[in-house]
Amino acid sequence: MIAKLVTAALAAMLLGAAAPQATTANPPSPADWTQPTAPFKIAGNVYYVGTKGLASYLIATPKGLILIDATMEANVPAIEANIKALGFKLSDVKILLNNHAHFDHAGGLAMMKRDTGAKLYAMAGDVWALENGKHDSDQNYSGSFTPVKVDRALKDGDNVMLGGVTLTAIATPGHTKGCTTWVMPMAGGHVAVFPGSLTVAGSKLVGNKRYPTIVADFRASFARMATIKGDLILPPHPGLADVLTRTDKDRYAPGLLPKLTADALAAFETEWRRQSAIAS
Ligand SMILES: [Zn+2]
């Protein structure tokens, strides 16, 4: 925690910003979230540059790099070292994308944006949370992180294009208002899917004043996710799809996304019944 506060204070000094954001309101992080791990090529033009427990995905194109998620601010130096270890320059990163505006996936975006000069594109529903560094939903904890300016607000179905690569932004809200599933066709007929988180994760499902449509949004997102086809599944928490332990033999898993979606739906309905029973 002290190291984190020092990092935040240092970042504020370097940015010339006002008081650093309070980090004490965030829940304790599992140890592997901040454990560095060596970068590696996942498949084709997609690389893993995150930590052991939080994913950061790098997509290489002839016109520069796209980075999905910067995880927590404390991880940014490790992610930057990973990008450089792969032979890229930080200034090659042209576009930053985000799975969703929670401290564990968006907390490092401000620092990463400053260090790379990249533009941040984000789903419209998450712009407020990103630009205010606050979770925009009633939860059993109040997440906070360093705010970051969004350069382009996206809507469902928008394409992000760079150097012949196209990522389509699919709105899968619920976990946050702008939670996004990124879909990217790859060579050989493969399709990479970076699925938006579908866990309840401490969100209030009954009487959520900051996010009144949360339950309807979650249900629509489960239905939507079930229609998405892809065989390279790359979630923001890599353990969910064994991203770090798969080999080239089992890298592609066409049945995985439907399974993850069904599991998340079952967990959601259980939590919905639990919260509804308490509320009634
Ligand atoms: Zn989250």
C-alpha cells in the first residue's frame, strides 16, 4: 500500500496533477495481480504483456500497436518493460482500449497514455467512470483510480481500425455501463474475442441507484455474448481462459466462450436470487 501511495504521489508530481486519487477504497488485490510475468506471443499478431493475474493484450499492426487494458497503475512499469522486451517502442502504441472502467483494468491507462502518447477509445457508457476515476455503479466497495481523458467515445458496433486490423466494439454492459467485448478477425479464419467481464463482482443488483438498468443490461449481455463466435478467447482475468498456460496445441478453443458465458449466467442468477431474497 505504501509503495502504491508513493507511486500515486510520484505520478501526480510527474503529471503536475492535483492530489492523487485515494486508493484505500479499492478491495485488496490477489497477489498475482501485481506479479510480473514474461511477455509472449499468443497467436498471430497478438501478444500477452500483462501480469500473472491481470491481462494486457498487445496487437501489432504495420501502422503501430493497439493495447487492450493497462491493468493497475502499479503494473504499468512491468507492462512497459514487456512491450519493450518484445522489441517494440512505447511510442509505437497508437491506440489504447479498455475492457471496462474498473480500477484493476483501467487504473493504469492515464500513466500508459502519458508514456506512449496513444489515444484512448472507449465505449460511451464508461467515459464518465474513466474521466472521473470512479466506478459508476453501486457496489460493496467504491473503486477509484487515476482519471484519464477519453479521445473517442464509441458506440455498439463501432470499428477501431489500424494498419489493416479491425476490432469491433460490442456493448456488453452490466459489469460496468460501458463494458466492452472486442472482436477481431485474424489470419486463417480465426477470431479473437476479448470478452467483457460478466461477473456481478460486488455490484448491487437490487436498488442500484447509480445504475438502475444493471439487471436488464446484464441479461441482454448474456444473450448477446451467446451470439458471438470466436476461438481465441482472451479475457481481462487471464486465468479464466488459461491464457498463460495454453500451448499452441490447445490455443484455439471454439467451445470456451459459450461455456464461460453459461457459467457466468448461472452465477449471476444465483446472486440475483440471493440479493432479491434479502431485499424482499
Ligand atoms: Zn471489473
